[in-house]
Amino acid sequence: MLIDKKMLAKFLLTVGVVGGAMYYTLSWLSPPPRTVSKLEPLEVGEVLPVVAPVTPPERDFFAEHRMERARERSERIELLREIVSNVNSTPEARSKAQMELINIGSIRETEMQVERLILGQGFSDTVIFFGSGSAEAIVRAPSLTQVEALGIADVIRSVAGVRLQNIRVRFRK
């Protein structure tokens, strides 16, 4: 492998110039830190810069789980559509894939309906997960009473037809 010395020199020069420019720019964005001792009082009207710790932005549990659910569902739908459109798929495989596509659409509608009804009970956010014959609801709340949990479970039971003993209700702050 040949390294062109002129190109290497240009690259290193560019990196140095860009790095120097960034350092220069960043050094002018914030005033130099200043310490204050008991012997050196601040002048009237003088303000010291306060550096707050940088905290990562808080992630929204509910939005992330809805996005993850949608991503997984999209991947599954894509796979099923490939089976349906593949000329080498057996008629039985195509039929099963088509039925599962219909089932996915039905589950999506049920999730949306249940989530809307739970939000109507006064909760600020919720996410629902359906399994085979089971369901899990997570609501945004500082706590959850037994009556509230039973109300949520009853909504899931009446809309989705899941038995009460197969419903799990949790809360998250």
C-alpha cells in the first residue's frame, strides 16, 4: 500500500487547522472559569457563570415501547408479505401468512382502542401488550389502587376478551 506523502501532509494540516479552529471557537464561547475566595468579593452586578451538570435527556418509557412494538410489528408484516408474494410459497403458507396479517391488524386496532379507553379513565399515558391469550397494561401513574387496576383489567377483558387472570396491570412514574 502506497501512502502519498503530499496527501498525508494535506490531511494532517487540514485536521490541525480544523482542530485549532474548533478549539479557538469553543474557548470564546464560555468565559474562563474564575474562583472566588473570601478575600476577593464580587463587584456589584458581576455574575459568575454556573456550570450545571449535563444530564442525558430523559427517555420516555411509553413512547419507546410503542415505537419498539411498531418496529417489531413492521418487521413481522414485511416477512409475512414476502411469504404472500413469493411464487415459491405453498398455498397453505400463503393462506397462513394472510390470516396472520389480518390478525396483526386486528390486534393493532384492539391495542389502540384499549389504550384510548384507559386514557379516558384519567391516566396520562399507557401502553398495552397482547400475547397469546394474555395482556399487559402499563400506565403512567405515581401509584395504582386496586380499584384502578381492576378498572383497567375490565377494559381489557371487555374489549379484547382476555380472561382477568391473564391480565397484568402495572404502573410507572
